[in-house]
Amino acid sequence: MISTRTSGLRAAAAAGAAALLLSACGGGGEPGGTTSGGAGGQTAKSGATQIVVDTTFDIKTIDPGREYEPTGQILVKALYDTLLTFADDDTTTVVADLASYQSNDDQTEFTFTMAPGRVFSDGSPVTVDDAVFSLKRLQGLKGNPSFLLDGVSVEKVDDQTLKLTTADPSPALPAVLATPSCGIVNSKLVQENGGSTDESDAAEEFLNQTSAGSGPYVLDKLDTASEAVLVKNPNYNGPQTPVYDTVIVRNTEPATQKMNVERGDSQVALGLSGDMVESLADGVEVESVPSATVVFLLINSDPAVSELTSKPEFVKAVKAAIDYDSLIEIAGRGAAQANGLVPSVFLGALEDSEALKYDAAAAQAAAQAAGATGQKLTLSFPNDIDPTGLNLTTLAERIQSQLSAVGIEVDLAPAPFATEIDAYRDGKEQIGLWYWNPDYMDPANYLAFGPGQTVGLRAGWKQGANAAIEELVSRGYTTGDLAERKTVFEEWGKAMNADGPFVPLVQPGSNVVYQPSVTGVYYNPVWLINVAGLGQS
Amino acid sequence: MSPASANPDAGRPPSGAGGGRRHSALARYVAKRLVIAVGLLFGMTLVTFCLTNLVPGDPVAAALGQRAADDPEIVARFRTEYGLDRSLPAQYLAYLGRLIRFDLGTSWQTHHAVAADLAKAVPATMEIAFGAIVGAALIGITFGAWSAYRRGLATDQVLRLVSLIGISLPTFWTAIVCFYVFYYRLGWAPGSGRLTPGVAAPPNVTGMYTVDALLAGEWRTFVDASAHLALPTLVLTLYTIGLLTRFSRTSILEVLDQDYVRAAKAKGLPGRVVFFRYVLRGAAVPVLTVVGLAFGSLLSGTVLVESVFGWPGLGSYAYQAASKLDLLAVMGVGLVVGLVYLCVNLAVDLAYGFIDPRVRVGR
Amino acid sequence: MTRRSPTARLWRAIPPGLRQPLGLAAGLIALAWLVICLIGPAIAPFDPLAQDLPRFSPPGEVSFLGTDELGRDLFSRILAGARVTIGLALVLVCLSMLIGSLLGLLAGFFGRWVDEAIMRFTDLVMAFPTVILAMVTAAALGASLFNAVLAALVVSWPQYARVVRSIVLGLRGNDFVWSGRLLGFSAVRSIRVDILPGTMGPTLVLASLDIGTAALLLSGLSFLGLGARPPTPEWGSMVSAAVSHFDKWWLGVFPGLAILTVVISFNFIGDALRDALDPGVAPR
């Protein structure tokens, strides 16, 4: 998936567009949308605690069945519980939330038993019917996240259990069910407000004003241009222990975010780039980890697109021509080399020793062998999106200069995401600079880079191009045993590094800046941070 | 493009001799202008429509998530929903059909009615643009008049230099420098956006936060909104002052050479009286024109300024829409700005009849 | 009658506006930038594209104006960028002058429906906000310098059309044009002999005033990412780097000053030319 985390100049424009979402979003009798009295959470009653989180907004909707943008994930995560989840900073082990599960040996049948006694924010119990409705609705809406449950059939077994069945083994399904999009909604409430499990559903406007989940927080107010106010769900009886009575998530420019958190006007800032974090004032903490976003080069193996790039020698030359350390330096704090396409936080990620290495002499030799004699290739990339604060233009300029050093000449061709995405998806780019954010927390997500798979095809890498890797891809999709799975993905990663038409470059840093009084700040690849997990020291 | 160089005489209304004839001439003139204005608006929709359809990219991929865009069923549904499965002329006609009912369509990006989006963005931009045009007109015309009055003297030289620097400032650069100095270094100005995060917007009446806050009596919100307005308005004012100073000076100097002014001087009226009674009034027409034109160019200038100050106005919306291939949103912006431009022009044209001194002096 | 020395004659040939200290300074600055356009890369202390200096080094440390986010020398990039910004501004002004004048001529000379059609079209383009129209054009065509010039061209020709048309309308009524037509001169000859020379002066003045505006528009488009492609050293796109690296003030300040000085000096010269050709508004 590509989610948009814009920064700097573009964020300004994004904020502008976001501002406009509101009036229609607000629905109901409030055309202006922003008429709630008082000054947001600033006027919280004494004694009550509140926390202010600054981020750059990218919200289209907070209907769990439809949302698929980073800010939406943060909010939906706090408002809706999922059947399964991941705890704190763990990104590999699925744990029970609204239900516990068992699967058959083939990983084709998953049986969920609902946790007893859990209730929605209106006090009504969370039932199997709610779970079935929510998952079927996600599938039926045909919205952005609907693909998550492609090929999964959902059925109610009895009042305590439901069963999910897939045709092919799907060891990744539990991780998928932990994504906020699979949040369980109050089916009665949603249906009363136009909800259904097909395209006739009209509950989006309702869900943008009122949350209908069983999560630790409920929605108090949402202004897609400026802020979201969450308050503690008084009826919450799940395993989490939310600390703050009010959580305010505000749309703030990165430069302003930095000033705010330094001055204590906000407690958490999510939108600072690796560069900005380098010059932070004293008195704030930073959680810097490599994000799960992988920035990579795509080298087209279709000779019709480029004779030169389709040569295996050429791919080898590019892989050795890049000085990975210098890319990390540009990416700033928290960044790390992407050892393989599977980012470091997931099962099956490669060790540092397996990563691609810079070797100018080898690159030069390979480039010559491929017949690169200074003919101009095109390096295309989107220039209005900065994945996790990393400016792709800067990165492309550095890559261009490194390739030039070994005799490979490229012209840079930046374009707005909206224009470039077409050439990328159609496999028309000679060399592309792109990135991949995980859709769910399982390495199976990355098998899309295999020959004949979604992303593989974008590099002109067709089915049958590499039998060994294809074999590993199909094993990756179906192997259930954890230890075996780890080995399969590592083998796959190594094979991709050796022979695949992709060059994993960097995982930009995820930098969460926060006041020392705040505890429980953990980076999550899908929902960034869990605001209900934030504590106070 | 510099409005100062546009021909101020374009479209001057015919000024008939008799009152009755003048009125009917004026009415005919207004009617003609309105017809032309409507024609221009249609032309604009056509131009934007063609331009945005020239784009090599497919708006569907941009509007849908990457995974959703891989699903032919979802793509087909999206195309049907937004009428993209029809031929281009059919799409354009459908757009015009909706336009007649004041329906600007739905933005693919924001999923909301373009009209509703614009209703949020336009007041935000107008808030800066009004402030800038009023400030710039007051200062610029004063400077211009002063400069013309002291023609050739040191004051004139200094003011000419100042106005020259004004029109030479790259607004995007001024904006960054101001933001850096007044916000980042000195901490005098608040950060980007229209309000400090956490301050709720006042009840929506005009959409301009300062006005709405006053109407609602929310003093604190008013102060906050004004503080946020200050820097972007300042940057746009600086540029516009230069423009207006230059143009007022030129117009006033031209009027100084007119026969009726010479006649007034010859009558022995003191220079001051001549200057204020005859010259300024004579120059009012072209100056008014350029104030109108400057307002149009201000709307353009806001694109760059808004992008630096994170101002959720028309410029940001236009930028976002253009780069996301959001066809209907781009057309909506084109319509609104064209409408503003035409209204301003019309207003200026009509104002001629009331303040053109030749109508009075020539009596 | 005393004969003037050649130097004095040359001096008299300079528009009066440029003969005072400020004007002289402006003229010299413009001249300096034009020279830099020609020899900029040759006198640059570093390769403007080489990324081998430390990143974000402040001015004075390893180089005169510091280095950028990739360790390139800012001073060298500014020198190399003169060619891009000024050169393209000149190209843009020439093209808009040509197109605008041609349309203005046609409209003014032939009148009636030709005039009506051309002027309504001009109105149409002028009613669009400059930057937004250029932005849509650039977005439609893709970001490149060529497309940025094309986009800017779309919005910058109308002013020439208007000015030329109004001059031609004035000239057309003159006796010598009428007599020429009565003598059976062709429209082409009439335009060439009687009308074109009359439009030259004002058009050139307008063009000289427009160079600064053109430079601003082009660098503004590059600032928005719709113009120069990286790694071309273009001043507008150099300023935009400052947006994401806020605390590194030198990244934005110096390229911005380069734009400012170019625009000021060319505007000053344009002013002086106008004053010289149109004494009615001269500061005297």
C-alpha cells in the first residue's frame, strides 16, 4: 500500500485540502461543522487529564470500513477494538482482544471465540453478529481497505463463535484482523444510521461524527481540518488501561509541531522528520526507530521498456553502485538500511550481514558488462509525498550522483504522485524510486514483490521469470509454522537481494517526540501509536 | 503578469451626454458585460476541462488506494459513480448540466461537494486578500500620490525605490523569511494555520474567522485568528503596495498633464487645492482599476503564500487539486476565481460612471 | 557648437534613469548577472552538482555561502542557476512578446470579429489567476523547465496583445495609414511599414519590465515543484529546500536574494527605459 504522510510544503497544501473535508463530513444540521463551543480540550475540567498529540492530518474518513490513511488509523485504533491485536511494541505475535482464535493445521479455517462481557460504548454487548456484520461490511463496501479480506468467507457458528474460511492457506489472516480497518462496529447502531454490508451503505457520515465501537475512547468531536477530540469510553471493559481522560489529536505543520512539543504546548509530536529531530531542544524525549516503510528502487526487467535495465548485470551494477550508508545519512535520525524488502520489525527480516553492499569497482565492471556506456535512463519518482519525512527528491539526487560515478547515467523525472502512480502500476518506468508501507503486520504482505505478483509486475517481472523465487513465494503464502516461516522468508529475502529487480534502500526513521512525563510511546508500523497505551509518569 | 501594464481603458463605458440616455447606455453596457461574463465562465470551464483531461495520469489511481485500484470491480464502480465511463464531451455536458443547478460535483479526493469545499476555502483566502488589498491600497495610493506630488525630489526617489523593491520580492521567499524571523527566531508570530491548534473555530457565518469571532463575541478567538492572519497578510501587502504605489504615481502624473488640471492651475488655484481637488479625483479611475486588477493578482499570489503558511485557502486547495488530478475541484477553483475577477472588473467598470471627473468637470 | 567626445555621447545614450548612482548600481548588477549567465559555471569554486562537501555546512565554514542538504556548494549552485532563471526569463519574455504582439496586431488591424474573438480569448486567459493556470498547465504537462516556460507563456502573452492592439487601433486611424491603404498597399505592407515600428517602443518597454515578472513566475513554479527538475540548480527550487530544513536559514535566504537582485535590477532598467521613451511620467 502507499499511505501518504506528507511533510513540509506539501503538507501545507494537504492541510488546505483537509480543511475542506469538513463541511460535508459534518453532515447533520451543522453546515459549518466547527461550532462546538469552548476551545477544544484546552478547557478540560481541573483534575481531568488530557494529552495533546500533534501530527500532520491526512484524514478522509474515520469509518473503519473505509479509512486507509495514517491519521485515520490512529483514531480508529483508539475508537474500535479488533478481534485480535498486537501488544505495545510487539510486531510479531498476535494476541486476543475481542476474541481468541484457533486455526486448523492448513491455516484455512480460523475459529474465533468472543471474549465474554465486552460492551460497546453505549453499553450494549459485543456479539458475534456485530463481528460478522463488521467484517462483511468491510468486504462489501468495496472501499480502500476491502482488499484486506479478499477471499475470506465469514460465517457465524453460534452465539459465541464465528468462523473465517479461506481457499488457500492464510497464515497472515490473524495479523490482518488486527488492523484498525477490521475494527468491530456496533451493528445495530450502524444499521440504524444507514449501514449495510454492501455498496448501499450510507453510514459514513454518521461514523464521522459518532464512534460506534468498543474501544477505550469515544469520539467527542472531529474536524478533519484541525483536530479530533477523543474522550474516555466510560463503558470500556477491555484489557487496556487508558490513562488520559481526553486525547486531542491536532493537525499541525511539522515546524510548528517541533516548537509546540519543545515548549510543552503539546505532549507528543508525530510528524518530525529525521532532520528536524537532530536539532531538538533539551527536555524532550525521542523514540527513534527505523519505520516499517521500505524505500526501494525498481529496475524494469521488461526489455520493451528498456533493453539496458532488463539485463541482470545491470541490476547487479545498480545494487553495488549505491553507497547505502550515505543514503541513511540523508534520511536522518532513526533511519537504517533496508536489509531486504521485509522491514526489520517483521518476522523473516534479513540480518545486517545479508544486506546489499556498496562496491564501486564491482558496480563499474557490471555496468560495463551490461553495456552501460552513458546512455540516459529515466529515474521516476513521486515528488509530492515524503514517506515518513524522507524527501524522495533529495534521495533521488544522491542516487543519480552515485550511479553516475559508476558510469550509469539517469535523468530524474519527478511527478506528482497522482500522475506517476499510473506509469508505476502499468510497469512503464525504467527505474522507479518508490516505497511500501505494510498493510498489515505480516511478511506475507511483501510477497507482492515476487515474479508475476502485484509489485513484481510493475518491474516487468512476469510469472516464470525466476522459478526458485516463485517457489519461495508460494511457500511464504502457505507456511504456517513460525520457525519454518522465518526460514522461508529469509531465503526469499536473500534470493530477492541476489536476483530480484528491486533494490531495497532505506527504512526512514520513525521519530516520535514527546514530553518526558509521557510513557508508553511505542511505534507501530500500521497504526503509528496507540493513544490508549500512553501513560503518565 | 503585471496588472499595471494592462490597459486601464479597456472596456470603458460609453458616457452619453443626457442623463436618460446615459442610463440606458449604462444598462445596455451592463447587460453586455454580463453576457460576456457568462460566456467567459463557460469558456473557462471548457479550458480547464481540456487541460485537466490532457493529463497523462489516470485520476482513478490517484483517488483510490493503491490496492483498491488493482481491483477492476472497484475501479469500474468508481468510474460509473463519477461518470468517467462516458465520453469526454458527454462528461463535459453533464458537468454543464449540473452547473446550471449550481452543483459543482463531488471532489474525488475529499469525497465532498466541491461547492462545500470551496465554501470553506474561499473565506479563508478572502480574509487574507481583503486585509492585503485594503492595507496596500491605503499605503500604496498614499505613497503614489506623495511620490507624484514630490516628483523628482528625494522623497519621490526613495518611494520609487521602495515600490520597486516591493514588486520585485518573490512572495514565496518573503513568506519563508518572515516565517523564519517572526515565528522561528523571535517567536512573535503564531505558527502556521488559521488558529492555534486547540482553539475552536467560531460559529460559521461568513467563514472568515475574525469576523465570525466578533459576531459571536469570542474575543479570544478573534485575537488568535488575527494573530495568525498577520504574517500572510503582511507578505501579500508588501507585494501589492509596490504595485499600487507605482501605478498611482503614474496615473497621477498623467492627470497632472491634463488640460483641465492646467486650466485649474492657470486660474491661480493653489497647488495643494489643485492636487487634492482635481488631480486625485482624476486619477481615481485608473487607480481603482488597478486596485481591482491587483486583487485578482493577489488571488494568484496566495497560492505561494498559503503553501508556506499552511493556510487552508483557495490556493492550497487549487494546488492540491491540480496535483491530485481532481478535475472537478480544479474546475470549481477556476470558476470561483474567474467569477471574482469578472465581478471585480464589472464593479470597477461601473464605478467609472460615478467618479469619472470628465463627466463632472466637463459639464 | 562644441563636439562631444565619444564617451560623452555614449553616456548620453544611456537612459537618464540609469545615470544616477542607484540606476548605475542597478545597471551594473544586471550586467553582472548577465555576465554570470555566460561564464557562471567557469568561475564557480566547486562543481555545482558534486555532492562531496559536508551536508548543511553553514556559510563561511567550508564554502562562502555554505552547503545544501546533499553537500553541494550553494554559491556555485547560485552562479550556475543564473543561466537557468535569467536565460529562461528572457526566452519567456521574447516568446510572449512575439505571440502577444502578433495577436494584438491582428486584432487591432483587422478589427471586427477578429478583434472580438482575439480580445475575448485574451479576457478569458486574463480572468484566470496566473499561478493557478500555470500550475494546472504544468501539472498536465509534467514538471520540466520547458513545460514551465510553456505554462508561463500561456498566461504572459495577453498583456502584449492588449498593449499592441490599443496602439494599432490608434495608428490605424492615422492619415498615413489610410493613405497607404488608399494607395493600394497590402495589409502586410501596411503593417510592416506603418504600424509595426510604432508598436516597437512600447512593446520593448513592456518586455523589459516583464523580465523581472517572468523570473518571479518561473521561479515560483519551480518552488512549487512544477518547474526545474532536480538536480538542475534553479533558484526557486533551491528556496523550496528551505521549507523542509527550516533551521538551515542559508538554504533559502541566498537563492532568494539572487532572485530579488535580478528582478530589482531588471525592473529598474525597465523603469528607466520607460521614462526615457515616455517623458510624460519621467521624474523631472
